[in-house]
Amino acid sequence: MKFFKKSTLRHRDDKRTRAAELTLRESIYPLMLVTVLFFLWGFSYGLIDTLNKHFQLTLGITRSRSSGLQAAYFGAYPLASLGHANWILRHWGYKACFIWGLTLYGIGALLAWPCLVYRSFGGFCAATFVIGNGLGSLETAANPYLAVCGPPRYSEIRINIAQAFNGVGTVVAPVLASYVFFNKIGTDESALQSVQWTYLAIASFVFLLAVVYYFSPIPEITDADMAFQAETTHAGTDVKPFRKQYRLFHATFAQFCYTGAQVAIAGAFINYVTETRVFNGVATEADTASRFLAGAQGAFTGGRFFGSFLMKYVKPRLVFLVFMSMCIIFIIPSITERGNVGMSMLFVVLFFESIIFPTIVALGMRGLGKYSKRGSGLIVAGVAGGAVVPPLLFAASDSLGTPNPITGHAPTAIAMTVPMAFFIAAWSYPFCVNFIPAYRNVADSFSTTEIGITNAHTNDPESERGVLSVEDGKHVSPAENEMLDAEKRI
């Protein structure tokens, strides 16, 4: 790999490239580079879930006000995915969008540093909003890039494996918080100050990563490439106007509802444990609950690896339907039960949540062709549900009074009916993908395509027009050029 070579950020979207038929081997390096991003925002997301509870303790704010962190974080996503990031993606390409997102992320992490030192909740929410814009920009580019970079048949598997490293980040963050930041500190202000060094390290790392991205040879996948894939698989829906891409709008709705429910459950998990779990007559402390959250996020991560494995042998749409259904089934006893039983039900819910977000992205983008980049921005904008549902859950919890773990009165447990309702609404999408032909046929056509697997690059422009021979300056086929090189060696 020639890293330090002249790089360009702007590409024409109306020209086909070799990226339309990337093989598995050709896609490994760019996919590994993009997967690093998933760990970064998993770590950031997991840290916010932990800080949510500790801001309540350290600054003495209500549960509903502390959800401002989630509102700031996920509220930035539509601004990025439908606004500045989507414009950069459509006019400059994936690499430029990656660098833009990393830069915003680094700036937000630097802004968080003084806010943590001076215990400014409002200032930290503002910094989180900037971080959300950066991560929203990265998601606008990274999720669709994983879905299209490589053989289309394996798009759901690719995106779920990469998203599994997002889960690793969500596990590391609460573990780090419980054993380093908040261990035996309680409400002392040094608890928040100790987090500042993590955000400084994040800023330094992402700025360095932006430089690596600039010099790395990342294949640019154009709208023309996506139109070719859609046409070749006979699943193209881009012949219709964008306003008639109903499958895309349904996927966006499902993403909004599902992400809102997922974020609400994770954000309220520590509150749930401290309100419902009593051990030896004593309510569970927040630092212990944070470790349980790390375990739940571990179940989430394991679910992604398990779901990716299943998709190798079972159609992704079927795995999607089963996992979404299990989320609804197991969240019900978490509302009615208390103690370890209720908490274990949330563990199971997080396990089955695992593959839903990336699978909605992959299935929702199928067949969009020239609308792929616009469509990806719309689906990622659905993440804004994470700014809506957590405040609803915490407002419902606050309205139910003060928790009493000894008597079993747990407002947060009762308020879990809010994410359950949004799970049910999101379930309409996997139902349609499995039982409505207009949805199912498009999904299945991509599951059987041989693009990037057999006869790779036989249809790409470079193969069709040949390459420039160094011998006489004429265009010859790649095979003929190899024969000329062999004769020269003899």
C-alpha cells in the first residue's frame, strides 16, 4: 500500500469504477479501516450511557433532564445525515465525508474537556452535540459504505460484523467508567474531571486517524456503480422518482422507532438496576449497575457475532424478523419482574437488539441504485429516534414518583412500556420484508447475486477498454498486457 501518495477527495458520481465489482479480498483493507470508526462511536455511545446516571448523582439533576445527553447526541444525527454530511457525501465522496466526521468528532471531544473540568452540564451537552454531528457524519458514510463495499450478497454480514466492534466499544466504555472514573468516588467532582483525559485522548486519536484516511487508497463507490449493481441484479427501484421509494421511507420509520427504543433502554439501564435489584437488603449502587451494563453490552456484542454467523446459512430477512420479535417478547417480563429476573430479561433484549440497526440499513438500501447516497442519509437520520424516546421514558419515570427498591416500586421498570411500543411499531418493517413480495423480492435478488464473486471485473470500464500498454502506447486488454510482461521477462 502506498499511503503517502497524492490523494484526491473529489470524485465524479456519474462514472463507473472498478468498485462496482469489488471482490472480498479487494474490500478487506477499506473495510478494516472503516470498522475502526464503529469502535469509536460505540465507545462514545457507551460512555454517554454511563455518564447519564453519574450526572444525576454528581450534579443533582433529574432523570428527565439527564436525558438531554441522548437528545443532544442523537438530535445531531438528522442535521448531519440530511444536511452537511450528506451534501459532502454526494458531492465529494466517502473519503471526504469520513475525514469531515472525524474532524467534527475531534473538535467535540476537545470542547468536552473544559466542560467536564468545570462541571457544566449544559456545556457538555453542547460538546456532545458537536460529537453527535461528527459521528452522524461518519455513520452517514460508513454504514452505506460497508453495505456496498464488496460482494452485494454479503452486505448484511459485513455490516453486522463491523457493527460488532461498535458493541465492543459500548462494553469497554462502562467498564472503564466503573473501574477507573467512578470507582469509590460517588458524587465527588473529581469523578467527572477524571473523564477529561479520555476525551483528550479521543481527540488526539481521531485527528491522527483523519490523516491516515486522507492518505489511504480507499475505493470510491459512485452512484453509477450502485446503479450498475441494481440493474445487474434486476432489483433496481431507481427507475422510480425518489419520492416513490416507499421501502426506503418505511426503513427510515423503522430505524427511528427501533433506535429510539434501543437508546432508551441502554440509557435507563443503570437506573433500572438501581431501582429493581436488592442484594442482602441493600439496593444496588450505580458503579455496580454500570458493570452490569457492561455485561449487557457484552450480550449485545455477542448477539452481533452470532447473528452474522446465522446470516451465512439463513436468509438475513428471516434472522431479522426473529430477532425483532424476540425484543418485543422479552421486554414484557422486564416491566413486570424485579431483581435479577427483570435485569436478565434486559440482557436478553440487548442480545436480540444486536443485528437490527445494521440490517435495516442494508435491507433499506437494496435496489436504490443512483439514490443510494441520498437513501443512506435518510435511513441514518432515523437515528434521531434516540433523541425522542429516552426523554419520553424518563418523563414517564419521573411522573411515577420516587423509586423504592425495598418495596419493589420501580418507575423506570414501568416506563419500559415506552420502548416496547416503539419496538412494536418497528416490527412492521421486518414483517413486510418477509411477507410482502414488493419488499421480499428485492431483498432476495441481492442475496443470490454473483457480483464480486465470479467473473469479477469482467464488466467494469477498465476491463472493457483495456489498459495502456507501456510498450507502444496502445490500449490492450489486461490479459494481453500480462502476456507482454511475461515475454519481456523471458
